[in-house]
Amino acid sequence: QVQLVESGGGLVQPGGSLRLSCTHSGFTSNNYIIGWFRQAPGKEREGVSCIGTWASSTYFVDSVKGRFTISRDNAKNTVYLQMNSLKPEDTAVYYCATDLYQTGCHSRVSRYDYWGQGIQVTVSS
């Protein structure tokens, strides 16, 4: 049974940092990508970042480039999203998801097969 669990969200002041973790289990392939998405109230879900089977394949939406980084620890089945210089507009529910058998990154929501339950990130003073 495939599962993805997010952790590390919370409330942070503008300019602060958070590190989100996505721990997965039950994957049936060593080839997979992990994507991070976010959804703010009244807005569509958008792709924030992605890391491919080989960590050389990554993606960042323009609004987070230079502020967010993504990494993976295969021994721990965990992907990390390090978020620095956070802004109020980063406030959203963040989800991780996987497109199994895919090796290269993409941000197409409909192609991701399995999703975590989501975690709230609030950037506010």
C-alpha cells in the first residue's frame, strides 16, 4: 500500500524558514518522482517543486526559485523541501505526491498517482 506522509509545517514569520518532509512507503518501483504542491484558499493547486529519480532532475516554480531547495534521502525514503525567506503568499496547504515509474520531473497535477494528506504552512507576523 502506497503512503506518503508530510510533516514539518506550521506558523512562521515572514522571512523565516521551514523544512517540510515527505516520507513514503509501499512503492513498487525504484523509479519515481516526488512533487510538492500547494493550494491556498480559493486557488488552484500548483506545483511548487519536484525531484526526479536521480536528484539531478529538479523543478521549481518561478515564485520560489532562489528561496526553496529540494533533496532526497533514499535510505530514509524521505524527500525534503527547505523553504527559506518565506513570504505571506507562501501560505497554503502543502502536499507531496508521487508519479510512480516516472524518472524526470514535471508539475502536471493529474499525472501524480498518490498524494499525502497535506500540511498547513502559514506565514504571518
